Amino acid sequence: MVEKAFHHRASLKQKHKAFKRRHATKNQQRDKAKGKTQRASIKGKVLRKHTRLDRRNAVRTEQRKKREQLLMSTRIFSGRHRAPKIVAVIPLGADVRTAPIVAQLYQTIGQTYDPAEPATRHILNVERFKQTVQFVEVERNLLDILDVCKVADYMITVVSADVEVDAFGEQCLAAIQNQGHPSVFPVVQYLERVAAKRRNEVKKSLQSFMSHFFPEADKMYSTESDTEALAILRILTSQVPRRIKWREIRPYMLADNVEFEPSPEDSETGRLAVTGYLRGANLSANRLVHIPNFGDFQIDQIYHVPVAQEAAKANSIDEDTEPTLLDEPNPELQDSLVAANEPDQLNNEQTWPEDDEMAGWKEQMQQMEEEEARMQAERVIRVPKGTSAYQAAWIADDIDESESGSGSDDSMDSDSEDESGSEIDPFEAGEDEEYEEIRVDKHGNPIEDTQDDAADNDDNDDEALSPEEEERQLREYLRTRASENRDDQQFPDEVDTPRDMPARERFARYRGLQSFRTSPWDPYENLPLDYARIFQFENLRRTQHRVVRQTADAPAKSGMHVRVILRQVPRAAAQQFSPTRPLAMFGLLQYEHQMSVVHFTVTRNEEYEAPVRSKDPLVLHCGFRRYAVRPLFSQHTRGGPGTNNVHKFERFLQHGRVSVATVFAPIQFGASPVSLYLPEPADESSLPTLVATGTSLEVNPARILAKRIVLTGAPYKIHKRGAVVRYMFFTPEDIAWFKPVQLHTKYGRTGHIAESLGTHGYMKCIFDGPVTQMDTVCMNLYKRVFPKWNTDIWSEHAQPPAAMAQWVGPVADKTDDAMEL
């Protein structure tokens, strides 16, 4: 027999005890440093693993949510009483015609295009796709094009294959791109005029041109054949309109019909009834509505005007069905047309002293300062005979530095050179030298030496500069500064101290800041009277969420065919609605009529080269509103914990960087696109001039715009870390006034004013290191600036013809064009 090998059973194998760690791992130490704690597991709870079935259910739930959101966004375009999809047809060339494009789309499904119908009321019912499309043809007017694109669901841009897009067409594309646009379908016209071999090349060139403005428009369409026209209709009826966030939170409407009823008191104002399909959010009668070019108005009544079922294809109103009253305003809850508060003048009442009292106060303060100067500590130091007051002051400073025990090399080194160049120690009395004692104050300034030319003595000789020589040097210094190329970028904010008035009076409103980012600055001090008229929110984001949620309970639902009756509307608003000009109406959220301090982030247009200064008149396009403003520009710096919300004021809008424009304007919730235009043509051309584009930033009256000025001086004499500086001030009183403000040099040194020397504006300054003769001493002063209350509704009807001509492009003679169907 073969003997088998002996094996121990596995249960009898010895198991060693696991090693107990005495120290935490690196991950545990990191979690402990972050403050994380290990939660104890709940006993008896079974942790269930996610199975494949659970993951499938999660995916189905997410798909169901997305499907519900899609149905909510497209429900107003479905059903028997569906609202039509608005398609704006925009001509980009002077020779293009929009009517043949729309007529070809009608002919594709076998319907007849009626040229007699208004250009804004071509409604096409596509039963094949169970959709309704409304074509809005506009002329070459920039304001009409912008207004239609704000309410349109799709946009058809018509370009010519024979003539290039002119400058006005490019301006329209840039303006549409800046304000936010719906889905774009570029269509080429007159392609049959081009040779067959060059048609693809022309379409590719036009496609490349359109992709520059709208990258999502990846195809150039044509309506020369029924197949291509039907493809356009299929896309228009099957796609979901592109979302534009700033208009989704508000109700808006494109007017189908407008009726004006004059008031018995004034025939120029009255009730305006606007009928159309409500889109966007729901509308309440307690809120206000905005009509471009005319302002905000109150709602009197909202009616539901049903569309006849048998005439649903044409969207005609059923005359047999009476309109149903949906909502009437509640006088206690209706928004008021008062946009600003009435400031209380009594709150600003101050008792100012008379001029005689002020003069006596100044004399008393001067006497107190002199008495305080005499009471200051005096001491006696020994200096060589013949030492000037200026040299004695430096010797006193060296004694202070040696006694302070400073560790710096400059303060420990008390050796100096005499006139012959040999090194001597002025503080150790020699037996063969004669010394004298002088009295100095705690700053080391000799008390008995009060000559005016004490600061003008030279280290090599004690002769003071004559007034003529000093005036000549000042003129030479100013001439050197003026001869340099001192623009706003190389030498920002530098100003010269005036000589005809004291600097403490000229710059009385300015202050010094040790740190521009963190130094405290009360945003509610010394506010102008205009700030008593504005509104401010305690929490803007929370208020925005609340007012947006209010629209969900409004009686007039999105998608309804309603008639909104407005109060006190001018007759010109009704006259604006014409067969060739559409009329759009936008509903306002609560508080959006009140005025406040609004800030916008703007970026300058690279094609506009002329300087843009703060307070220059501009036209502001913000969402659905247009204003005539004079904005202030400031730097766009992000604040955070510990910052003081102070931002530097900019005199010019610079190229290549984002700035913030500040104006008094009505409140507007949410981020809205912003464009700035010139109110008048910049040159002989009649094209609109785009200055800058951006978006709304915040509504915050507490944002501080600090205007900075830089006072400069030239080093006159330098001794180690100290220097005598001149030409920054010209009187000792000004030096004493600005003594607490910190100094800095263009080579990176920081310091402060030690004392005034003489009466000609010379001052002794101490820095953190040696300065050079080529350096420049600077002092930064800041003053808060505020916008002016000059914002007003910009209306094309109130502008002169020269300013209106830039908003309308040239149009070719239409008699030469025949409509080809």
C-alpha cells in the first residue's frame, strides 16, 4: 500500500491576531483636520445594495421628468385652440423680399398666400403636422427687428445670393446676437440667378458668414423647390423653441389687434385694448405691463377671448361667444405707477455755523495747536557748531534710531561724512572739536530755528534757494511732466496740486485708505438726496424667487387668447401698431417699476475706436426696455468675506476688459442682456453704433464707486531711508492735513510724512527703504462718486430725424421685384 501524506484540517490552522494600529492613517488624519467625524452605523439596519432593476427605475423616473418638462414647454402649441408659433422673417439685404419666401412656404402645403393681409398676421395652419405658424414680416428697421426677435419662437434670416449683406444687415445680426435670440434658420434668396456650378460655393460662403453670428445655424436653406420649403416647415413644426431665460419668467404677448378708446378728459390718452396669445409666465391684473418706447401702464381688466372651434384654422374670434372676465385689479394689491420715493427734506436738516463762527473756530484751533506744540517734550542735543537746522534734524533722527535698538543696518549705522569726505561720529564729543547745544522737540525738529528757508538748505552749503530759482525749478518740473506722454493707462489718475487754493479745500471730499480692498467704508454715509428716492432689498435673491413664484397663481394662463385693457395709454402707442410694424407687450414682475441703483457688466465693442467716457450719453437696451442713460464705469472685481465692496471708478471704458456700468434705472430681476448704443450717428453714415455689450449684474445701492487721484512729489534731498519731498504740497497747513495718509513710490517703497520743513511745501518723509533720486513719491486719495438721476425712457418718436435715421436701413425699389411663386 502507498502511504498517504498527512494533512491537517483547515479548522485546526492557527490564526494570528490582527495588528492593532496605534496611529491613524494619513486619510484619517486628513479627515480629522477637516473636522469630519465617523458616524456610527445604526444597529439592525440592513444596507440594501442597488440592483439593476433599481437603476432602471431611476433612469425611467428621470426620463419621465424630462418628458413632462417638454410637454409643459410645448403644450401651448398643441390642441384645437393652440397658439401659433411666431416666426420672424428678417431681411438682411437691401434687395431681398420676404413675401416670396412666405408665399413659397404657403404653396408647399397647398394654401394660398394673400398679399393683402397685414405682414404681421400671416397665419398658416399646418394640419399635416398639427401645428400653426404665424409669420411676422418686418421692414428694415432695427427697433422693429429687435422687438420681434424678443417675442419670436423662430427666426428666418433672408440673405441674397446676388448681393452681399450690407452694413445695416451686419448691425442687425450683431444686435440680435447680443440680446439673445431664438432658433435661427438662414434662407438664401435669388439662388437661381447664380450659375449652377457656383451655387454650392455661394451657399457655403453664406453659411460661413451666418455661422460667425449663430454657430448653431449649421445649414443654409432655400425655398426654390417644394422639397426644401417643406423641410423648413417640418423643422418649424416639430422642433421645440429655444429657451430664452430672461423672458420665460415674465408674461409677454405679440398684439394681434389693438383698439384705442380716448378718455373724455384728454383725447390723447385713454384705454388701450391689446388682444393676442399670452406667452411665457401667467399674467395678473395687479401687475404692470411695459410697452416699448412708451413705458409702464396699469391693467384695468383681463378677458379670455375664445377662438371659434369651426374657424380654428384661421384663429378667428368666435363672435357668438362672449369674452370671459379673467381678472380685475385689487386696489390694495395693485402695483402703483410711482417709481420713486418722495424724500423727506426734514430728515436732512442741518444747522450749519455762520462764516464768523467758522473763522473764530479756525483761530481757536490754531491757538490750541500752537499751545500743544509748546507743551511738547523738549530735549537738548549736542551738535557741531555751524550745523544748520536741516542737518540738526537729521542728527536728531539718527539719535532716535540708535536709541530705539532697531535691527536694520541703516538705523544702526550712525556714521556720516563731513564736507571734506572724512568719516566722523557726530554723537561722540571730541576734545578738539567745539559743539553747541540746541533744543529739539520729540520729532527732532529744532525749536528755535523757524526760518522759512530751513528746508531749502543744501547738504554741501547753507545757502537757501531764492524765490526766483525755486519758481524756475517748479516750472521746469511741470514742463517735464507735461512733455511726457501721460495718458490714462500709463499714468492713471495723476493730478497736479493747485497753487491758487489750498489742497485741503480742493480735496476736502477725498480720503486715504490703507487698504483699498479691506479698509472700512460705510456705504450709507454722505449719500446724495437721490438715494432717498430709490428702493433697496434686504435679500434680492429671496425676493426674486418669491415674485417669480407669484406668477404661478395668476388667473391669465400662458397660452390663452386674452384681451388686456390698459389705463392711461397715449394715443401714439396705438398708432405704432400697423400692418408693417408689430406691437409687443411685456408683463412686469412685482417691484420692477421701482427705481434703484442697477449695475451691468459690459465689454467694449472692439470695432468702435472712439473714447467712451463716464457720463457720456448712451442708449441702454436692457432686456425688453430701452433707456437714455449716462452711466458711470468702474472695475469689475469680485468681493468676498472681509472685503469692503469698494470698486475703483474708471474715467474711460477700456478695451479688452470687463467693466461695470452703474445707472439709476428700474429694477429688473434675473440676468438680462445689455447693449449700449450711441444716441446719434458717430459719423456721416446712418448706421447704429454699438458701443458695448454685456449683462445685468445686480441691484445694489451699497456698491461704492471710489474715484482715485494720485498726488505726486519729487525727492529733493535723500538721506538713508528719509527724503525731503517737494511739489506735492505748497503750504505747511496742507502737509499737516494730509499727514496721516500713507505714501508710496513708483519703485515700490512705502512711507509716511514725518513733518513739514519751512513754509514752501517741503516735507520730510520716512520710507521702509532707501529711495532714489529718479523715484516719484505718490499719495492716493479716494472719493465716492454717484450716478446722476438722468435715466429716461428712450423713444424713437422723441428723437430728432438725424438720430432716428441710424435705426433704419436702405431699401431697394420694390417695383422692380416680381413675386415669384
